[in-house]
Amino acid sequence: MHDELLASRDPSRVDEFFAPEFVSHNMPPGFPQGVEGVRRFMGMFGEALPDVSVEVGPMVAEGDLVSVRTVTSGTHRGSLLGVPGSGRRVSIDGVDIVRVRDGRIVEHWGLTDSVGLLRQVGRRARLSWVVRRIVGR
């Protein structure tokens, strides 16, 4: 799903992977909830990292839950999670847990290493920046 959505750059493909009732428990500030938020989030990654690729790591499934570790890489050309393009190559660690029903994602929890991203683009990881990103102010 990660690779196909980012590689295709086709927002209509989001519906193939996410149910209409999709809920995210950690959508970044400023993004709408639901499937529209996923479309915007994937669009942001595609614009920020035009040569984006995703390495899918260990995956664990139990019942209707799936957990996966990913490393998203690319050249940082545009704004990514509020950080302006730097021209540097970045690798962003992430962990996602999703609930799947009828073959599509209905719920998501995730963690992204935002502080690691800041270090890679040469910005100091100021606590105030991190707090603003978390609380959306």
C-alpha cells in the first residue's frame, strides 16, 4: 500500500486501500480526518520527496490488526511535516498499526520519527517546534 500509493501519485487510488469510514488517530495538524486526510498526506509526501521510495520492514498481524515498520526515503525538495525543502537525502522511520476490515484499512495509529527528520535536514530539533507540531499550534 505504501509503495503503490506513493509511486502512483494518483489520489483516487486511496479508495482501493482505505474504507470510507476510515479513522486516523494521529493525522498531522492541519490535515482533515478520514480518507481525504490520507489523500492530502500522500500528496504531501509525493511533493516533498519526488523520488520517494518505501522500504517495508517487519510486519506482524493478529486478528484484524497489522503492524508494520517502514523507512520512507527520498530527496527533500518540498515542505514535509512543516519543514521546508532542504535538497538533502532523508530516511524517515515509521511504525504503523492498522485495523483491516473487508480488505481495506478502517483505523490507523502511527509514529513517525520527526526529530530524526529535523536532524537530517540540518535544523536543530527545538522542543518548541516539536510541541507545536504535536499540539497543532
